[in-house]
Amino acid sequence: MNESTFPGTQHLSSSTEPMSSTPDPAPATPAAAPPVTPAVSPVPTTAATPVQTPVPPRTVTPPSNYAEMPRPTAKLTAEDMHPVNEPNGAKGKIGPTGRPLPDLPDVLPPTRRGPAQVIAMCNQKGGVGKTTTTINLGAAIAETGRKVLLIDFDPQGSASIGLGVQPHDLEISVYNLLMQRDITPDEVIRPTRVENLDLLPANIDLSAAEVQLVQEVAREYTLSRVLEPIIPLYDVILIDCAPSLGLLTVNALTASNGIVVPLECEFFALRGLAMLTDTIGKVQDRLNPKLEIVGILGTMFDGRTTHAREVLDRVVQAFDERVFHTVIRRTVKFPETTVVGEPITTYAPSSSAATQYRDLAKEVLARCPAG
Ligand code: ADP
Ligand code: MG
């Protein structure tokens, strides 16, 4: 594994229990919890002292068991669902990750087209926000004038559904592109209702590819090979991976230069991260040395609960500056967008949820060399 790419992950990959055993600060119990001010200052008191740069690598002692983690204690209120305007606070303030927020400059329109940065949304855990992030990050980047392609690489076809495409109605999908040499990308790619945003859809057929690809020559490079002709046509290509570390996901990682790891700010979130970083390391060593973690993204964050902040704090301890300053808060708006089949940036353009994905787009573009 390229250690410089993974600050703090050495520790995680050598441990099956990647969180700290330090006794947790007494979590608020429902009885003891005072009424909490909603989402304005989601900062744990322990993080009141900003971490100064340069940050020495911190060692984290793994927990002896997960029962030590604080459990959710508070129910969401309406205000939590719709935090007061500023999702992540202003520049210089301590952000939800416990670090001072950087000044993210506005993204300028692109000066040229391509070659595309290819970024995989990857976490073998399901329900962590991969698909939601692919769609909404993609739409937020498309808003900046960049040409974006979303690749649905999950046989469940959730990214396709989230953009209003019914997977079972598809006559041709990413499966055909992978398995049939006479199919070209333009036969499968379709525009979406969002300007600058195209979709390479998937459906259940893709699950057969996982098996059929095993017999292919250079099977790990199949997606990379079929994407080659369209790399110059896009600025950013986002791949929505399936919740597994099987051959399809290895294909996605081999075709990518970057990975975004969405992580639910929740109790068992860090479980499995060691296996994920191990797989990433193997792909880097054996298949794709260009691959880097663009960032770890906290999703479904509820700033009122001690345990959500604790989880985020531990992720920052392990991954330092690889953790995005932007976190995505929990809101009912996201399930709603799936029903209407469009991104949050068009469904509720001025919501804080849309602002959070626009902030994430700024961070992602700033971290990608070609911007
Ligand atoms: P994955 O692709 O990792 O399986 P999804 O993006 O499909 O995860 O998210 C799982 C579920 O959680 C979906 O129903 C989605 O609408 C919902 N969801 C995602 N992000 C949020 C959020 N920030 N707040 C509330 N619900 C969310
Ligand atoms: Mg998904």
C-alpha cells in the first residue's frame, strides 16, 4: 500500500477493531440531556481547540468493544432536518469535523473539456450514501459547467432510479457495454434532465457480469477499456459502486484515479474500513498505481447526538486531512429526491442539503489535480 496516500490508515488496516478504546466522554443520556440547540454549533467540546497544521500523525488505540461507543440518544427535530441556513458554518469556524473550516474558493467554469477525472464512490457497506452522493455530487459539479457522466455500477440500478430511469425498462445498459465488443458507449449513455449530466445506466443484468467477467482476459481492466474513448469527452466521471468488494468494484477502482468513501456517521461505520483500505492498497499495487483516496465523506450526520460527533472525530483521528470538511447532514429531503427522480440541486436548490453537496463539489474539485 502506498502509505503516503493513506494518512493514518496503517493503523486501521492492522486492526479489525479500528476505533479508540479511550473511555468516551460521558454520552448524554436522554434523562440528562438538556434541550439541545439545533445544528448551529455541532462541535464536541473536546474539539474546541482547533487542530493546528502541521498535524503530527496521531495514534489511535483500537476499542476493545463497540459497546463503548455512545449510542444515539436524541430524536431528530424539524430544525435538525432543516438546519439554519449554514450547513457547515462560515470560514474559520470550527466545522462539524472538529477542524477549522477552510476558505473554499468558488469554482471557476472549466477552460477546456476533459480528460475526465474518474472517481469511484466506494464502501462495501450498503446504505451509507454512495448513490445519493454520486447523484448529488455529480449534479453539483455539473452546475459549475463541467460535463459529468454518472456510471451506475450497481445491479440494483439505484443511481438510474434516482435520475428517473426505470432499470427494468432498459433495453441496453452498462452490462452490454462491458460484455459485448460491438456496443459503443454512445449507444448506452443517455442525457438526464440535468444540464451537463449524463448517465450510463444499469439494471439487474449487471449481476451476471460479475460471474461472466471471471473468464475474460484482463478481467479487472474491462471497465477501464470501455471507458477509454469517452475520457476526453467528460470533465468528471463518477462511478456508483455496488456494496461489495467483488470483481465489479475492482473494475471500478482500476478505471478510477480517485475514490470517495462515504461513511455514515453512525455506530458501526468504521467496521470494514480496514478491509476497504486493504483492497484499495492491493488495487494500487497490482492494477492501478494512479488510484488515490480523494476523501472520506461523513454522511447522514446528526450534529445533536454525541455519538455522531464521536464517530466523525475518530474518522478524523485515523484519516486526518483526507476527511472532507463538508459533511452531509441527515434530512428527509434525500429519500424524497429518489421518489421524484432528480438531484437535490434541482429538487430543492436552495436547501442546506443542496449547499452541502455544492460545498463537497468545491472540495472534490480542489483536490483533483485538473480541477
Ligand atoms: P448506498 O448507495 O451506499 O447504499 P444510498 O445513497 O442509497 O446508500 O442511501 C441509503 C438510503 O439513505 C436511501 O434511502 C437514501 O435516500 C438515504 N439517505 C442518503 N443520504 C441521506 C441523508 N444525508 N439523510 C437522510 N437520508 C439519506
Ligand atoms: Mg447504492
